[in-house]
Amino acid sequence: MKQNVAIIPARGGSKRIPRKNIKPFMDKPIIAFSIEAALNTGLFSEVMVSTDDEEIAEVAISYGAKVPFKRTAENANDFATTADVLLEVLAQYKELGKSFENACCIYPCAPFISADKLKQSYETLVRDGYDTVFPVMKFHYPIQRALCMRNGLVSMFQPEHLKTRSQDLEPAYCDAGQYYWFNISTFLQKKQIWTDNTSAIVISELEGHDIDSLEDWRIAEIKYRILANIL
């Protein structure tokens, strides 16, 4: 099997939802969903958590992840990008004499991640030779008919589509915010996750939800219960 590493970035300084990465979701810390999905794929020679926080590290280890080194303060602030964190992790592994062919950056607050979707994305990455593959969701309403409000008045961003039938408009998608599979050598060369050779798999609106507020959190738990009953 090819050498793959799962990298879960989970700093301790979340602002909008304090201690977000280990806050209980349903019956366990939310980061546990990401760790368990990665472990259940059987694709990774290492599932690690990049964190600057001792409590997060302890929780991660208790659910089967490794924390071989701590994240530096430079990459634990509000301005560090995901790419910055990944570059640091790969450099730290290199110092330990470890290298991998592919990696999957899995976000810690994405409880809808499944082992099956991780496998599907990996197969797409390897089979078709993409640099990166990640999950997307279809917008439920055509973005070409999106509205804006200025000075109390409503108008269309693209008024030329006022009378266009919805079924005649090209579907649009958004990043599900769950994970990114990527080829490591290409990433180290280009220093960016998203390239001109990036693809995606489509998941349903029920299989993903951004969690940026406590309201989002409550809605996500409702969706999770619904999905669990369907499956």
C-alpha cells in the first residue's frame, strides 16, 4: 500500500466557539469523528493531529491518533493558513526521517466525514492523477439568480438571468469544508492545496454542514441524527 498520512489540524485558540475542536458533538469530542473516519479507511500509515494544545493532544491520542510533535506558535495564530500548517508538519516529519506519497488534510470539526467518502476521494486522486481531490456540495438555489441589498433596495447580481429557467442554469458547488486529499510532492512544489489540476466528489447537503456558530452546531446535530436514521 502507498504511504499516506492523515493530518488533522486542531489548534487550541478557536474564537467563535471556545474549545471547538474537542467540544462534545452528540456523545463524543467532535475531533473524534475525523480521527475514527481516517482510521477506519485502512489507507493511512499514520493518522496525526497537529496541535499546540495539550488537552487536544490528549483527546486525540485517546481516540487513536498520534501527536508526534507540537505545532509551533507561529502556525497556531489566527493568520496561519492550512497550507502553512501542512508545510510545517511535512517538514517536521522529514526531520524524523519519515516521508509519505499522499496526504489527507482532515478538518477536526467535520462530523459528517465517512471512511467511504475518504476512500472514494483517494481512488479518484490516484486513478485520475489529480493534484487534489475534495468533497463539494451543490448549491440548492442557482447562484446566477442571487440577490443583493443596497440602500434598502433588492437587485440581482446577474440581472440577465431574471427570466432564465432554473433548469437551464449551470449547477454551482461549494467546498464542503471536510478534507483535502493531495499529492505531497506536487504540494511541496506548488505550495498550495488547490491547483489547476484539482477535482472533487459531490456529496449531498445532508452529508455536510459548516459549523461556525452555536446555531450551526445545533443544526448539525439535528442533521446528524436524521442521517443516522436514514442509514
